[in-house]
Amino acid sequence: MYRTIQASIGTLLAFMLVVGVSACGSSSTSSGKGPISVLMGTAPDSLDPGLGATTQSYEATWITYTGLVTYAHVSGEAGTKLIPGVAQSLPTVTGGGRTYTFMLRKGLVYSNGAPVKASDFAYAIERTIKLGWGSESFLTENIAGAEEFQAGKASSISGIQTDDATGRITIQLVAPYGPFLNVLAFPAAGLVPSGTPMKSLNNAPPPGIGPYEIESVVPNKSFAMVLNPNWSKDAIPGIPAGHENIDVSIVSNNQSQAEQVLNNSADVFDYNDTIPPTLISQIESQASDRFAKEPTVSGLYFFLNVKEAPFNNARARQAVNYGLNRQALQRLDSGMLQPACFFLPAGMPGHPTNAPCPYGEPNAQPNLAKAKELVRQAGLEGAPVTVWGGSRAPHKEFVDYYTSMLNEIGFKATEKIVADAQYYATVGNLSNKAQTGFLSYSQDFPNPIDFYQLLDAKSIQPTENHNLSQVNDPHIQSELASLGPIPSSQLGSVVPRWQALDEYTAKQAYMLVSGYEEVPKFFSNRINFGAAVFHPVYGNDWSSLELK
Amino acid sequence: MEASSAPIPSLGSGLSTGAAGSSGPRVSDAAARHAWLARFVVRRLASLVAVLFAITVLTFLIFQAIPDGDPALRMAGRLASPQQVQAVRVQWGFDKPIYVQYLKTMEKVLDGSVISYSQQVNVEQEIVRDLPPTVSLALGAGVIWLVFGVLFGLLSAVYAGRWLDRLLSVVALTGISMPVFFLGAIMLYWLGYKWGLLPLGGYVPLTVDPWGWFTHMLMPWVALSVVSVGVYSRVLRANVLDVMREDYVRTARAKGLSERRVLVRHVLRNSLMGIVTLWGLDFAWVIGGGAILVESVFNLGGVGQYAAQSIGRLDVPPVMVITMLVACAVVVLSAIVDILYAVLDPRVRL
Amino acid sequence: MRTLLRNRVALAFGALFVAIVFACLLAPVYAKDVAHTGPNDNHITETIDVGGKQVDVVSPTGVPIGPTWKGRFFLGADSNGRDVAVRLLYGGRNSLEIAGIATLITMLLAILLGTLAGYMRGILDGVLSRLFDLVWAYPAVLLGVALGVALAVGGIDLGLFTLHSGSLLLPAFVIGIVFFPYVAKPLRAQALSLREREFVDAARVQGVGSLRIMFDEILPNLTSSIVVFVPLIIANAILLEAGLSYLGAGVQDPNPSWGTMLADGIRLIPGAIHLVLVPGIMLVLTVLSVNVFADGVRDALDPKATVRGRL
């Protein structure tokens, strides 16, 4: 008898436990007349501007933390133009490209109402370096005194001088660096109040200058972008005020994410995620007015290690170029790949616009016969090749196909798939002697020197190597040496030289280019699709989202 | 492998938990029994502590073997300065001998200060945040499989040999043979996508929307339960059939009690003991094993899915902490069950 | 034995299992003569003739074709344009091989350690029992995952032998370790009670060494339990391998296995449901046939079911 009572008590307790614990589940609060709901497949690595280094993070931080300069909030190539941010105007550059002088705009305030001072810039840069931002080498390698500060040898950065009274900010560089203004446009160089704690504030990001502020952060689950009450649309010309509050939720299942946007229960699909292939046809037919494939300046490649057999042989490299079926890769990428043969993606200044592809048109069927013949001529039939890849779909599927193709043209290829998190560390370790493998790269900023890091002999290092093809070509080196220091604002004048360089790279076949990725701009029917800006660097510009 | 454990009390005696768990002299003297119980509890708890320690060491050792390059480098972030890497190295003791590393790791785990490599997130806080879906899943499924397992088992035993029994046996067998994530995916596809009857995964907290919570949890519950229902119904059927052969049941029947009363009173009460033992252990197992698979398929965002995602990222701290916690939970629960079993069933003497 | 032979249902399912194993062993024959393609050959941009029309094996947006019920792509294609039927058979070889080796490891470890513990008693038993409890306390999937992940990247070097990270023996090794306490504990219990029997006493009195006794007297009496356990472990090993491979901690790419095929298929829901159904149904059929056969064996050898089954 008492066992029955026991059982009942047990059940009751269990029930209470279920209620109690599940009740602790949180949900984001909605406010006002309908915030816009944005979905993201991967959580931002950090919402602290001094730490965030992924595109997901930038989506939120670039409209929250403005630096000395920023990008124009327009779509297409016009969006790569740099405009003054918290600075009154673009800087005066002196000293042969070594000294940048800015004047701070007057009357700016942070989202908490505190006034902005010139010395806040120095503090923000110091904080970013102290926190260990993923791309901090852009700062430490270029700003004079930054490396000493990072090493703890100096208590401040000698190359930055600020004057709160006049609002003047002067930055000295170690050597002229063309894309330096682009570096200053990173949210990591955005201003935060002096005295902001020098530790990760991911859960409660600091005040910033911009149309939005970040609140209600539940790591890996959700956060809210709230309209900055201390921001007016005239505060900084070129940076608009936002329209609506935004609720961002992490939905790791792409299928679910896409479906929610398709049936309008959520508003924005994260452009960083892939729409499952089966849904794309459905979306293209049912929701064509709110779906577009946006080109991005990012490339999908297979690196070809020119220091090891077989790809030290030019014929082998040409063979894979002839044999690659880029349409197959396009299908593996759910159709979101623009087949191409040139290393610099379309949309990047320097991408060859008039030249034909040296080894067959990318949209045509591959020439397998020619590929096999080249392999035979080079005496490489049966040569063993290990193809490296990461486990993330569809990159793994790319490697599956590539391995199959290598076998078809005469090599003896086997795959080696490593966990995605370890992939670049593994192939970037020279002791592994990786012969070939998958590589994807997207721009940090719109300057071709960013991509050419991957082919620069100076960036070869024993671990964390980025020049995976281990290219050491004197012609490339000399061109990079002279083109490197040219500031982004003067890129237009040297575009023909970059194009010639890229055509040369294609002929040498140092990289096997699959094509350039396209990403989905996909909204619910509540959003004014045409008015929404798709920024070439930062993707969906949330400050431009408005409800119909 | 989905739920379930060997139906043996964890002292490794190999006894079956059949209803007729007889054997051994009856301890009729209350005082002697209490003394024995006290000694048993103390022994059991001591053994528990030893196993807990061993689990933490074993887990730590397993994860030490993961070659993720320089763990300090990974912990500190992608392009950290040498200073930062060194600071992390000292904090976690990566530069010290292995037992110091173990101590420092355990200190962090017990402190609640383990930070995940790739995400700079406090692992234990994340686990607490992810508990609601996992607990909802485990408890809900637990109730379902207990109820239906017992029901099917009873029905099978009562109608032993007839078509209902055979049908239920087939259902039970198929349930046992199914990978839980396959079943979940199939249900998701047909019930969710094709016929739109139930939501396509995700979790809604109970307080926010009770009906939504229920509809979102229904498919995961069923997926997880199907396997265990099969197991339980078969065990219960065997137990019941065993007990039904027992003398005192025959006596009860002879006395003229109705079939039903005989079943409920004598049979159920005795076989239930074995079932409850099994259930307690299975519950902890679900949190550790089945939960990972089901949560991934249905995107419930619970602890299991957190573990699965961390595995994919080769993010060691969360997997290590979760493994430790779950294994410890299983051991603790098993100790509790053992003690309860000893206390409640006067005929058992281990 | 006779009881088993009379149990026609169990025998039928046993035969089914053997048929599945046979089919998987014949994978290369199927690949060459029926499907005319290997398990890793990509056919992404090809078209095939379906009912007179040329259909893309993989559509321009990446959706693969479903079953054609013909020689080529009998069960359809996957997103890389590979023949699912061919991969199913090759994957079956891997899954079954792993399950078989894992079972072997489990049984060997369990028989050896269980008998030792039960017969020798004392400190050896104490240590071994604690070991059994420790491994047994770990939820199988979690332990499997932990070990699988730990070993998958770098393999393992135990001095006696080395297993490289792509090796199929790694998941087999992991699964074997995870399961051995389930068999070791009951075997130990039986050895424990057997050693008190008269014939063992007699042997001991005669001065026969412990090892001989274990081998000649104890072990033969454990045979029926052992035989009952084998199909059970096989069934659970197949399921655990599928689960581990689904999570990425089992069979590593590019080797196919039913678990990895399921993972790929689940990723593509709702588009190409055949990619989920094909490996899934195959898994269920295989495990079911083993389980039914196991039931039959148990009914024949252990009708009182003193060894309780499902793990």
C-alpha cells in the first residue's frame, strides 16, 4: 500500500520538477509594435567589439560601434567606399603614408549619454589588443608602438596621440600600409568609453556610438538590438538611424531557419547560412519576391602545394584545372556558387574582367581527356595524393568530389577529413606536408592585398600558415611590394596592374579556383525587400530593415 | 546506444531483479536488520565516492588524449599573444605534470569556472541554461515509457501466446531494434513536414506556452520511449509470467480472488520493484545517451545537443564536464536505487 | 539446439541476417556488374535515362534523384551523385565488420576478466569488479563518443599495436570496451557460484592448477550464457556504431557506414528522404533479425532467462 503512495508522490515530484525546470527556459522579450526577428545559424563568437571576429559578430557590432571611419551604407560596390565615422572627415595622410591625422566630430555621445573624447580612440585600440582580438595583427603589425604595448613593454601605444581639447587624433604607422583605413573601419576599432573594463563583456556589451545598442544577451541563444535613444540620423551623415528594434535568435538547424522565414514566422535568414537544397526550389517558386542570390567577395578554392609532388609539376596543376567540373561544385553548393577561374573574386578591384580563362571556360564541361593526357605526359599516373578537407558540409562534399575527380584523371587520391575546428590548424602546419585540400577565403576588406596574403611568400610560416600553396614567385613578390603601400582610396589607378597580376596567377595555376560564393538575401513578407541594403562587406545591413 | 542498463544492482552480484527476488535467509530480527542496513549504506556510499573519483580521473584522462594541438593556444583564442597563451597555460596548469593538471581541472569544474575553448563561455552556466529541454525530454519520456511499458507488458503476459501478445512482441522487438535518431528523423519528416501535424523541432518553454511545449516535445518523447517501451514490456512480461507461476499466486487464485485482483495485488507489486530499479538507472542514462541523439535530430537545444555540437567543434571543456556530470549522476542514482532497494524489499540481502 | 531448430521464426530471421551479411560481402560484385560504379565515384552532373526521359542525377540546386529501381541508382543517388545501393552494401560491410570485431573484443575481455574475477576472488576480484562498475557507470553513448572523439583524430598507440585514425578498428575498439562490463558482470556472477560446486572442489582437491580449472571446468559451463550474449552484443554494437557515426565519433570519412549515411540523409531532410529511409530500414532489418534470432537462442539455451538480455 505504501508503495502506491510512494509512486504517487514520486510522480507528483517528477511533475513538479518538470514544470519547475522547464519554466526556467528563457525567451526573448518582444517590445513595441513588432520587433524584427533575425535568425542566425551560428552564434557570434563575441558581442564585445574588442573580441568579435566573425561575420556574425560584425553584423551586430558594425551598427553599434562606429570608429574613425566606416563604410557607406549602400549595396554593391558603392558600399566599399569609406566615409568619415566619428572623425569629421577622411584623414590627412602625411609622412609618405605613415602618419594619419583625424579631427573628432564635436558633440557626439555614447548610447549611455556620455560624451565622446578623442582619447577614447586610444583606449579602444588598447582594449582590443589587451583582449586579444582574433585579427589584432592588423593593428599590432601596423601601428607604431602597438607591438610593444601588446608585449607589456609599454603602458600605452606610442604611435597614437590624442588631444581631448582639440579633438585631434594622430596615428603613426610602422610602414605605409595601403588598407590601413579599412582596418580602422573594423568594429574592433570602434570607440568605447575610456575605462571600459579590459575583459570580455560579451554578456553585457559596452556603450558605443551607432544607431543600435546590444542588450539582453543570452550567450548562444539570443540577443536584442535596441534603437539607440541617443542617436539621431543627423549625428553622422552617411550612417542612417535604424527603423525597428531587432530580436536575434540562434537557430542552428538551417532547415528550421529557412522554414521559419518561408512561412513568415521569422523575418531574416542569416546570409552566412546555407539554405537546404530542397528548400531552394520551393523558395524560388513560392517566395521569389523576397529571395535573391547576392554575390560575395569570397572564393572557394583547392590549394595546390607547389613545394611537394605532384603539384610542383606545372602540368599537374594545369590538369586539375582542365578536369574540374565547376558545375558539379555549384550543385553541391545548392546552386549558390558562381563558377570562375580567377583567384580574386568578382567585386574585388583587380578581378580580371576581360581576360579568358587559360584552362577552359568555367561554365563549360570539363575537358577530362586533356586532363588525363597532361597527367600522363607528366609521368604522374598513379601518383599518390592526399586530399585534405574539413568535416563541415558542403565543404566535405566538395572534397569527396575533388578526390573522385583526381582518381578519374589518373592520380591515386585518398581523402583525409579532419574536424572542422582543427582543419586550418592542421593543413597550416607545414610538418603535415599537405599536398592539396579545400580552402575558402572571404575578404576582410575590399583591397586585393587582403587576398594576396595567401600567395605572399612572406606569409609562409611553420604553423598557422596561410599561404597553403607555399607560393614563392619573384614576380608576385615584386608586384606586391610596389602595390601594397598604395592606399585603398587610390586603388582605382592601379586596378589594371592587379588584373594583370591575377591573370598571371591563373596561368601559373597556383590555386585551383572553384568559384565565388553567393549568399541568400532572404526575408519574410513583412520586410521591405527592395529597401534593405545588402552590404558588400557586412551582409544584411540591419539598420536598413523596415517593416512594410 | 539508447536507454537501458543491465537489470542488475550495481554491486555486481549478477542477481536478476525478477519479482521473485528471493534467495537468502530472511532477516527477521529488526535490530540485526537495521545494523546490516546501516553497514550496507555506509559501504555503498564509500564505494560511491570511490567510483566518482575514478570517473573524474578517467574522464580527465580520456580527454587528455585528444590531440588538439596546444590546448593553451586554443583556449586563449585564435591569434592570441604569447603572453595570453602563457597566462592560460598557467591558469590551467598545462605546463605542469599531469596530476597538477587534474587537480586544477577539478578545481575549475567544482568551482563552476570552466570556460569553453572556442566560445569564451562559462560551460557550467551554459549547461544550466540548457537543462530545461533535456529534463523535459527525460522526464516526459520516462513517464511514457514506464506507463506503456508496464501496460504492454501486462497485456502481453495476460494474453500470453495469443495474437495480442505476438503483436506486442513484434512491436517491442522492432522498437528495440531501431536507432532512436532514425525514428526521430522519420517522425519529423512525416508528422512534421509532410502532414504538418506537429512542429518541426525546436523547444518552447513550459511557462511561455504550455501547449507549444507539449507539441514540441511530443515527437522527441515518443522517439525516445519507443525503444524503452520495448525493453520494459518484455522484462515485465517475463517477470509477470514468472510470478504467475509462483505458489502463492496459485493459492490466491485458489482462494477465489478474481484474475484481475490477483494480478494487480500480488504480481504487479512484486515485479514493479524490478521495473522501478531499471527505471531509475535508465533515467540517468537517457540524459547521457539517448538525449544527445534525440536532441540533435529535433534541435531541442538541451545539454545533449550542446555536447554534440561541442564534439563537432572539438571543444573539449563542455564535453568533459558533461561526461563527468552525467556519469556521476548515473552512479549517484544507482547508489540511491540500491539503497532504496535494500531498504524497501525485506527479502533482498545482497 | 533442437528447441532452436524448431523455432522457425527465429531461424527465418537468422537466415535473413546471414543473407544481409552475404549481400554486403558481395558489394564489389554488385558495384561492378549491376551498378557499374564504385562507392566513391561522383556522378554529380550526369543524367540517366528514367522512363525515356533524361533526368539529372543531382539537380542544379543539389537535390539528388530518388530510387530508380533499375540497375543504375537502384536506390537513388546521394548529394555527391554516388549510387546509394552500392554505398549501402559497402557501408554494410563496414558497419557489420565493426560490430563483429567489437563483439569479439567484448566477449574475449568479458570471458577472460569475468571468469578471473569470479573464480579468483580476493583482491583481483575487487579490482576487476571496480573496473567493471566504472566502465558500466558511463552512459554508453557518452563514453563511446568521448573515446571516439579522443581517438578519432590521432588514433591510438598501445605499444602492442597501433590504430590509425582512419582505421575501422578504432570504433570497433571503442564499442568493444564500452560493452564488456555488461557481459563480464553476469559471467563473473556465474563463475562465482560455479566455483562452489562439487566438481570444482574435486578438481581443486586433486591439485589441479587454477588456470586448468578455469579452462576445463568453469568455462564450459559458461558456454550457454556466452552463446546467449553474442547476438545481443552484435545487435547493440550495430546500433551503437550507427549512433557514434551519426555524431561523428565513429567511422570517419570517407569510409561509408550506415550511421554516416543516416547522418548525411538527416541533414538533407525533407528533400531526399530516401537517403534516410534506405540506411535506416537496413539497420532496423539487420538488428531486428539478430534480435529475433537472439530470442530464439535464449529460449533454447536459457529458458529461465537467468541471464537478462537487453543492454
